[in-house]
Amino acid sequence: PQFCMVFASQSKPIKTVTEATIKRGEYFGVIDPAPAYSKELAYSVLKYFEDRRELAEKIGLGCIMPMHGVVVSGDCLMSAFSCLERMETDAICNIFKKFI
């Protein structure tokens, strides 16, 4: 997701700005930075989703992994893809809103 990577590269959250994503909270959050493929990265992702377990059990959820990209969840693959698409849409909206 190229527009989400703008936020991942800067370790910035993606503010939720569409009706489809606002129910997920004010923003798609950012986990603590950690090296790729490390246990620290895995535990940071796990903590993010565990802290939001109640929400994650109802709808797809995602977060920013600084300098790496994004990770999403869902009750099925389609739900996870839907969450990723919505994250990408909000990333685009946040970037391009400065031009209107």
C-alpha cells in the first residue's frame, strides 16, 4: 500500500477520516519501532491488537509498523483486505486534503 508507506516511513498514525473507518477509532495507530523479523516487532504487533481485542473481534483492524509498513487483521481474509483498502483510502485522503 504505497500511500500507507508514507506514514510508515515517518512513524505517523493515519487519521480516520471516512465513515467506514471512524468506527475503528480516531486513527490507525503506530506501534513501537523494532527491527524487521524480530521478536520485539512481533510482540509490539501482538500488544497493539491485544489492547484492542474487543474492537478487533468485531471488525478488521490495522496499525502502522514504523519503517516497515502496515499489518491488518480480520475475521477472514476478505475482512483483512477490506481493512487494508480502507486504511489506504484514509492515507490518500490525509495526504491530498492539503491540496483542496
